[in-house]
Amino acid sequence: MLRVRPVHYTSRMHEYKELLTALGLAVTADYGTWMEFDAGHGRLAVHAMPAGPDDGVTSLGFEARDLEEFRRRTEEAGTRAEPFSADHGGSVKVTSPEGTVFLVDRANEAAEPHDADPSLTVAAVWTTTELPTAAKVLADIGARRPSAARAGGRNESGHVDWDLTDVGRVDFAAKNGGIITVQQGAAAGIALGFEYDGGLEVLRDRLASAGIQARLAEDDAGARVLFVPDPDAAGGATSAGGRNISIREATAPRA
């Protein structure tokens, strides 16, 4: 199994909890300085961080049930994956050739049952200077393009067949929930985002009833997006990934 589970570091844990629960995520683990929130699809971890250079940073992250099997399959596919001892236990460290490093942790099977909004999906955004390289890493760890049946996939040798020459953004879905969007950019970075297929107006009104004013607009590609104020920006976090968290309108079924 593979589940998207980015980690967001913030000095404003309380504000993030209020926002995420208003969005429809459910608290499924609470260890004080570390909280996990489940959406209908995907999971998000929030880690307490003192004000400073790492405040407001989001890191890419995933969960897998069998870490050794995950590591073996990823290595065989051609991406570097090695055992790693993190503060919270054993993990697998994945290193992309373009320099991005992220952890894959053992799935939290003890997560509390929840009634998170089934229309909400965790959708992290990976901006990279080398889109084809990053896309191959995601394929190697077991993520798949939702439109893989139409857009192609792996050939028998394990190589990615997709022609990404003129593509600026590619979506990948994890089997056990969540989306990773990898996009071409001038500088590498990870941003927190979501997708919603229950009507953005419904979500906007729900946030308004919780005292959070979100703005509905279109992005550069003409897709409808709900822009939600980022609690880190209000707190002055030096590394906050923008003043808004983007929630895209879902246009296709997810794995």
C-alpha cells in the first residue's frame, strides 16, 4: 500500500487544527507536538516547530505498510531508497536524482476511526526543476497517474513511457489515498494543497461558518480553485509557502 502523507511544520498548531477540521479533515492521532489528520483520501501530519527558518515548511512524505518490501521494489525500479532511523522510528529515505529527499514511514494502523469529508483529498504539490526525473521517482515508489490507462505507463523494462517534453504538470495518485502533483518550476519546493469534488461553493460556505473567509477563483489554466488563508502567513512564518492554501476542484476520479 502507498498513502500520501506530507508533513507540515508550523509554530501555529492550534490555528492549523482549526483550519483543517473546518475543511473536513479528522484528527486520527495526537501526540502533542505531532498530529495526524485524515481526509477522505490521504493523510497529513502537522509537526510543532518554533518560529524560525523551518516554520511554515512542508515536506513530501508517504506511508507504506511493509517498509522493506517498499524499499526493495523502489530500488529495483531504479530510485535510491535506504533504511533510515528517524526520531519516530524506522523509515525509508528516498532520494531523487534532482536532490529532493523524503521519508516513507510505516503506516499508522492504530489511527483513530474517523468521519472525514469523503470529498476531500490531500494533494501535495512538488515543484521541481526536472519534471521527468521527479515523475519517474513517483512511478518508482508505486504512485500512478489517474489517467494511466489512457496516458501510458511502464513498459516491460520498467521505464516510464510518458512523453513529458511539453507537459508542465503531472498528477499522481497513491493506491491508499492522496495525490501528488509534480510541476516544472525554476526552484524546487513542496507545497500543501487539497482537491475537493463536493462543490467548492459548499466548502467555501462551510469555512465561512467557521469564520474563515476563502476566495473562489480560477488559476492560470482556467481550473476553479478555492484559496484559503494560510495560518503561517498570519503568523509571519519566514518559510510559509505562500499566503494561501489552494484547494482545486477535482475533475477526475482518484485511485
